[in-house]
Amino acid sequence: MEILDEISIKILNILQKKARIPNVEVARQVGMAPSAVLERIRKLEKQGVIDGYEVRLNPERFGRSLIAFVFVRVDESSGAGVGERLAEILEVQEVHFTAGEDCYLVKLRASDPQELGRLLKEKIAALPGVRATRTLTVLETLKETARIPIPRTLQEKM
């Protein structure tokens, strides 16, 4: 990956705050022509620095306000492919392979505790190779973001 210059870093910070910002406004904020900014953004996309753009929906509007983190322990002998099968569950938002006693950390959203229980029993614990689960239910979310901290200066390590 090429080292990012200060203008590219400014563009990335602007886009992380509001991905739908008009190109003309990004150009105004960084002091460049809109065509030059568009060229930089396309280059950042091509280099894989920008993975994509997505809309963040309000989970409450869709009856998905309950967040749970589920630690999933699998049998070493029969646990192959569990992570991929966990990722296929629609209510699952994240699947992380972890170090330690538990093999996977799963973030999911449900409508209520009853649905959470059904998901745990029928979709997660029922997967071949799953030995045990431990669940943490979120009571209040203080911060939730997909933003990545970007170095403020070129001297900081990339």
C-alpha cells in the first residue's frame, strides 16, 4: 500500500463522517478541484483503502434493538466450518475467530430475549461442532462505529 498524503487522509476522514457528502463539498474542504478529488477517491478504492460504502439503518425501526455478544466454543475434531456457518445467520452482524477458550465471538441483533433464546438454541447451538455458548446481553450502547482511526500526520505509523 502506498503511503497516504495529508490530502488523502483528510478525504478519508471526511468520507468516514459522511459517505454521501457531495464530491464538490469534499473538494471545497480540502482545497482541490472536484475532478482531482474524484480521481483520488477512485485511486483509494482501487488500492483497497476504501472497501465500500454502506447505509447504517436504525435497528429500532426494524425491531432489532437487542444486541448480544455470544462466545462460541467448538469441538476441535468436528468444528471445521463453524465460523462460516455462523456468518450465514442473518441476525449475526459480526463473527470473530478468537484466541483463548472460546473459538468465536459473535455479535447479533434480535427483537427481544425470546428471539435471542430461539437464535441461540435453534441456529447457533444446533450447528454441528458447537460445544457450548456464553452470551452477554447489551443493556445500553454508549458507542458503536465502524470508523477506523486515521493518523493525523504522516509521521505516525501506517
